[in-house]
Amino acid sequence: MNIMLRSASVLAIFLAAQSAQAEPAYARLYKQQYGYMPSCNACHKDGGGSPLDPFGQQFKDAGKNLAAFDKIAKLDADGDGFSNGEEAQAKSNPGVKSSTPKNPGDWLDTASLIPREVQAQFPGVTAYLPKDAVLTDADIARAKTLGAELGKADENTIYIPLQDQHPAGTAIIFPAQYQGKDFFLLLATDRKLVVTAVKPMNTLHVPDAAKSKAYDRFKGLSLDQLPAAKGSDLDAAITTAVKKAGTLMYVRLKNA
């Protein structure tokens, strides 16, 4: 079986895997604390991998562990008059002002979890399967053989568009860093795990990242064939981030 067909088969197998292991560490802690699985929008402004919202920032500043929830429970991250703890217990979003215990909104609905930028990559698709990619020791070791250094901090959400209940591709939103400043990118593939697009998504802190010519070089490459970075300029920072995100997707889909 060639690499393209094998990757497509791997993606189909991944869709069938519904293990509880496919939950990011934060979500598992949230469930342990409050008794239900949150959406990634509890901590992120626009889905997994996008910038942190006020609640996410408070959680990060408090230590990103189980004890952090108690530390920030009495704070009001979104300024809506309800404490973080009150909102979480009522299943409203503690990071979004429009979501309150009296009117939680649809933040826990799967349909609300797909970022607009991801949907734009798959016109006509209306069904998505967000899958949280948690790295095992085997994944990290496999990534290293592919030239990428991954760790628990790289765990993320993979968005899988579905057509006729079959995978039509993948997408991921992920951070990059240049000179100590974060920016965010989006990577999309077809169903064979070949890159169809890499785009800047949030470059507020690194404006030049929006104008980089580096993105086109990844199109048409399989996720396991992404190049390693050379040098230390902005394009190298982009290449490093794309390599890590693409490899994360590859090892999780392959090993699912």
C-alpha cells in the first residue's frame, strides 16, 4: 500500500477510535473538577489552538493544574457578574461574557466548536469531528524519528470534516513563536494527509508573519515529509511550527 492510501486508511481508523484517551489534559482536569467535558472554547477564543480567552489566561497563570480551578473559582474572568466557579458549575462558559448561568448558550454543542477559518477550508462541508490529540510516549518517540521535537505542551485539537460520514481532510490551529512573541497558524490537509494550505490566523503580536512567503512551500507535501527549519529568522520559526503541528497530526492519526 502506498503512503497516500495508507494515510487515508489511517485517518479512517482514527475516526473510529472514540477512546477517552483522546482528551487533552486540560479537558480531563475540567471534567474531574466539574463533572463534564468542556469545549475548547472555555479556554480559547476560537477553538483549540487559538489565543487564550480571559478564563484560559487565568487558568494558565494559576498553574494549569487541578488546583488552579480552586485558585480562580472566585474570580470573574469574563466580567459578567458571575464567578468562574458559578459558571462552570452551571455549565455556562466562564470565559465568554455572553454565556451566563441563566443563558449558557451553545458553547457545549459540537457545531459551535469549529472555527470559521477551518470551515473556510472545506466549503460545502457541514459536519465535523473535533478530535483531541493527546501525545503518548510512543507518539513523541515517533515524532523524533520524523525530525520533530514534541511534548505535552503541543497537544491540540484536530478538526476532521466529514462528507457522507467519511473524512474529507484535516485541519489544526497551532501556535508559533518568534523572538519571544506568539502568533497562530492554520494547517489543512486533504483526506490523504497531504497539505492543502498553511495560513496565518492570528498575527497580532508578529505582524510580519501575515506577509511571509513561507506558507506556499508546504502545499502538496505529505505530513510526514514536512521540511525542518534552517536558520533563526521568521520563516524558520514558521517552518518549525508547521513541522511540529503536521507531525503531531501524523503520529496521532497513524497511531490511533
